[in-house]
Amino acid sequence: MTAHTAGPPPPTGKPRKAAVAAWIGSALEYYDFFIYGTAAALVFGKIFFPSSNPATGTLLALATFGVGYLARPVGAVFLGHVGDRFGRKRVLVSTLLLMGFSTFLIGCLPTYDGIGVTAPVLLVATRLLQGLSAAGEQAGANSMSLEHAPDDRRAYYTSFTLSGTQAGQILATAVFLPIAALPQDQLLSWGWRIPFWASAIVVVVGFVIRRKLDETPVFEHEVAGQGPAKLPVTILFRDHWADVLRVVAAAVIASVSTIFTVYALSYAVNSAGLARTPMLWVGVLANVVALGAIPLWARLADRVGRKPVFIGGSLGCAVLIFAYLGAISSADYTLVFVVGILLFGVVYSATNAVWPSFYGEMFTARVRLSGMAIGTQIGFAVAGFTPTISAAIAGDKSANWVGVAVFTAVLCLVNVIAVATGRETFRTPTADLGLKTRKSDHAGASA
């Protein structure tokens, strides 16, 4: 393994500007990504797979949601290379344009009744484009905000990326609230298209914001000292292969999000007989709570460390998923709202608050974006198919919700093991992050 030495610290960044840009950009980017999940749960099974029975149609629609995650590891390799060689800003502008273009195209697609089997094929193709874009979004925004942040507030400033993601979910769900209230024939004919067409506005706003971003001083300092890495991925797997594997295992915690926002919504509406609008409101309110919870958890992680907050959130999710799916099966709206907000708004927010800093701090600036992108996107690819796997576990009548809860809890425990066996980095100076030959992670000294 190549020995590394830390040079002089990079110049001071602009943490507030970077955090705000990351927040707004991620909110707009993930609005595009998450409206697909809502549409897959409520609409796509009926208009793109109508020849199947209802349960199979829903299963196929949820599978197309997972396809977007399947494309993300491929996009992570390419966009990670671009970000570590040419800069974080270039990635953030590119991902926004690609996401907006592919999302607008989905709204223009003809349905199965119009062109037959070609319709779901085109749907999968556009979802793949969304996945390629999302592959670099969070890693780019997290690298940008982490490298602008002061040493003792990295968790706080990087958490703005995930707060933005939650805001994108709020926006996506809120747009579907009036759409879901339309009569069934209008919803299935033209209503579902409106949120996808609205992405054109999203792209314009996001592009104006991101083109004004400054490159991070950490990246510029790295390039000035050693020049850009010609093949960052080769350095990554030479020096950080174990860290990449750890991020992959830890990132499966995102399964809680996909099961909550996609599978549970589909289960509640299509099997348990709950109304669409109240279930959409559960997601909206949980994400509103998360907007306040995420920065608070991040502040705690800057004081006590990444690992206690991360592990506590994961264990809490493993327990509460049983209560949430049980509440849905009992059709108790009050319990659904209370447990849903506690699970996704409060407890899951602890994991979202910490992983942007915890993952990014495993890598040096030279390969940080590649390491975060490749590691998270492989883990997220697993999470993307958990709604499909959960639907298969539950069966045609979705009676086996306990099996789905056990499956989710096991994934949470995978995360706990990965995080618990990792290094604690909250006291390590930014210039020393990712260096393998330290005397002490806490002191940040490198041998």
C-alpha cells in the first residue's frame, strides 16, 4: 500500500454557500427521482403492465423502480472519475441536466394501450437514465459540502445534502397529492404526467444555482499539489478497497427509505385498502419532521462521533419497521401516522444525518467522490430492489408483512456491523482524512 503524507491544510472554504447549494440542488434533483417511485406504486402497474393481474402488475412496476438503482453503480464509476479528475462542480451540473431531461421524457411516454410492449421498454430506458444521473448527485454534493466545511462541523454541513433529499421527497409527494385525488380515469390518462413535465422548471432553477458554485478549496489544493488523478478508480481500489466494501454494506440502510416510500405505500393502497391521500400525507409529514431532525442529529454526531448516532438510528429502524407495517395491516390511520413519522421522520433521520460525513471521511480528497459514489451506489442498488423483493416475500395477498419486516431488520443489522467495525473519524482533520498510516484517528497524525 502506498504511504501518504498530509501536506499543509487547504485554504478555508465557504461552507454555508456550499451547504445551501447542496440542499437546493439535491431537493430539485431528488424531486425528479422520487416522483417515479410514487407513480410506480400508484399508477404504472395499471398503465404500463395492464395485461398482468393486479399483483403482478404492481410487482413489475416496482421492478422498474429498482432498475434505476441498477444503473447507478455504472454511473458512479464514470461520474466518480469526472468528479475526482475534473472537479466536483462539473459533476453537479451534469447530473442535474441528465436527471431533468430523462424525467421530462417519462411524462411524454405513450402507455401500453398506445404502443404495446414498447411502452414499458421505453419506461425502463428512461429510468436507467435517471439512475445514471443519481449515481453522482449525492456523492458530488457531499464531497462539495464536506470539503468546504470546518473540521469540527463536517457532519452538520454535509447533512444539508440529505435534508435536501428529504425536501425533494416532500415536493414529489406534495405534487402527487392533488393528482392522486383526481378521478381514476383522469389520473391514468393525463394526470400522472404533470409531475414529470414539471421537471423542466426544476432543471432551470437548479442549473442557475449550481453553475455559480465555487470548486472546493480541498480539491484545488490537491490538484495544485499532485495534479489530478488520471485514473482515480485504480487508486481507489488499490488503497481503499476495504473502505469501499464497508460503504457498500453500510449503504443498504437506504432499504428503509425505499420500503417506506414505495413498498409500504403500495401495500397500504393496493392490499390493505387504505386511501391514497392519507398515505401520501404520512410521507409528507415524516419528511417535514426529518428536515428538522437531520441537522440536530448531525450536530450530535459532531460532538459524540459518527458511529453512536448511526448505529442507534439503524437499530431503531430495525424495531420500528415491525410497528409501521403492523399499523398498516390493522388499517389504523392514527397509528400509521404516529409510527410512520417516528420511523422515517425521527429515527431514520439519524442515519441520513451521519452517512454523508462518515462515508466521505473514509477517503482522501484524491478519490473521495469515486469512493462515495461507487460504494453508496452498489449499496443503494440493493435498496432499490427491496420493494420488489418485499412484494415477493409478502405474496399475492400481501399477507406476510412480518416477513417483510424481518427482511428489513436484517438489512439494518448488516449496516450496524459495517459501521461498528469502521474507524471513528469525527476528530480527524480534513487534510488527514483517508490516510491509512495514522498514529491515531482521533489525533489525526499520520506516520
